[in-house]
Amino acid sequence: MRLAGKHAIITGAGSGIGRASALLFAQEGASIVAADINLQSAEATARDIRQQGGKGRGVACDVTKASDIDALIETARQQFHQIDIVFNNAGVPMAFTPLEEVTEDLWDTIMAVNVKSLFLMCRAVIPIMKDQQSGVILNTSSTAAVRPRPGLTPYNASKGAVSVLTGSLALELAPFHIRVNAINPVAVDTPMLNEFIGAPSESGIQAGRQQFADTIPLGRLATPRDIAFAALYLASDEAALVTGTCLDVAGGRTV
Ligand SMILES: NC(=O)c1ccc[n+]([C@@H]2O[C@H](COP(=O)([O-])OP(=O)(O)OC[C@H]3O[C@@H](n4cnc5c(N)ncnc54)[C@H](O)[C@@H]3O)[C@@H](O)[C@H]2O)c1
């Protein structure tokens, strides 16, 4: 097993990429704290982990709130006594909007969930990882950081910040044997994708999905498992010399 004996916190674990990663990490031997703003969905992921024979616990956490993050870290610490992997995956999308029509509220929400959350989580967990002299921080960025689509400027900018934070923190934490990496997924078949498409009808959603797929050289959307396998590699000791990387899982879209 590739994560035997490891303890992991995964945010946004109630759906999509976070849920698929939680299930896969658990299959590979990790104990999981599955965190999500939606407690029911976090608990459903944890229940499925336990049903497949793994160790999982669901926790409510709004990643934009320092008090929630601190409580999450404390829960994990009490349960595990060690935190090996933190996967900052929770994020929010936006519908295509010209920048001049973007409200301050939308801008602030995107930046709070997609960027500030990483600051809060890393600030809380770094002292623990420094004490351990080990740890892996993994962030979900996006191809939006590398090859932005017009009409999504706040989202693209937020993922650009995730990617730069990843590299910067990788250098800062390398002396403590803490690795920091990110994944750049292309359009993934999760509930979030429909929110990006923002079409009112099923046929509009299907057309939007096809338009996304048509921009991907390998000819299909990503699945949550495609991203989870990349996360598994980066979280595992197989990636012991990999830090500061933003790994495209993009079917060739970023070439
Ligand atoms: N789906 C895509 O096309 C795509 C592409 C590139 C990157 N991403 C990124 O992947 C990550 C996961 O997205 P997904 O596609 O699995 O979406 P998803 O909608 O399936 O899952 C996102 C999860 O994050 C949770 N969440 C939202 N706000 C939160 C908060 N404040 N605190 C805690 N949890 C919160 C939601 O409840 C949900 O369970 C995000 O960071 C997203 O930006 C997605």
C-alpha cells in the first residue's frame, strides 16, 4: 500500500476530487479526516471509507474560517498524533462573467475559499509538520492558472495565487523536509463543472460539457479518479524528491 500508516486531512472531501482522493488514499492505507463545509457529505465519504475497510472521519469545516481550520487540525491531532498529508482541495467556481460585471462579493468569496484557505490551513499545520520534520502539503490549483479561459478572471487569478503559493512555500519549507505541490486539473466531471457552464437546461449543460471536452487534446473530460491518482503519487513517498511542482492533469490542454 502506497500510503500505509499515513494520516491525511482532505478538504472539500464531500464531493468530486476530494471525495475520490479520500477513498483512494484510504484504499492505499491512509487514515482520513474528510473535511467539508457540508457535514453530511463529509460524513458520507467517511462512512464509505469505513465500509471499504479503511479509517475515516467526517468533520464540518468552512475553510475560510480560521477557527474552523484550527478546530479541524486539533481534531486530527487528537485522533492521529501526527499529520502527514494535508490536501487543500476545497474550492468554488464561478459562472462566465465579464470582469466589469463581477461583484465585490463574488471576488471576495472566490479569493477567500480558493486562496485565503490555504494560508489559514498552512499557518495552522506548518508548526506541527516542522516539529515532525516531515509532511506533505498538496493544493488543488487548475489549468486556469496556466491557460486561463476568458470570463473567469477572478477564478483564474485565484488559481494563479495557489500555484505561486505552492512554489514559494515549497522553498520555505524544504529545509524542514516538508514537500509542497499542486495539481492542475483540466475540466473535471464533478458538480462544479456544471456551475462553470451555468446553463439553465440539461441540453445546455451537455453542450457546455462537449465544448470543454473539445478543447482537450485527449478528447475527454477528467474524472475525479484521474486527479486522485496524481494526488496519490504526490502524497506518497514515491514523490520524495518532488516539491514546488504544479502537475498538469490536463489531457494535453496546457501544451
Ligand atoms: N471541476 C473542475 O472542472 C475543476 C477543474 C480544475 C480545478 N478544480 C478544483 O478542484 C477542487 C475541487 O473541485 P471539484 O471539481 O471536486 O468540485 P465539487 O463541487 O465536486 O467539490 C467541492 C467541494 O468543496 C466544498 N466546499 C466549498 N466551499 C467550501 C468551504 N468554504 N469550506 C469547505 N469546503 C467547501 C463543497 O462543499 C464540495 O464538497 C476545487 O479547488 C476546484 O477549484 C476543479
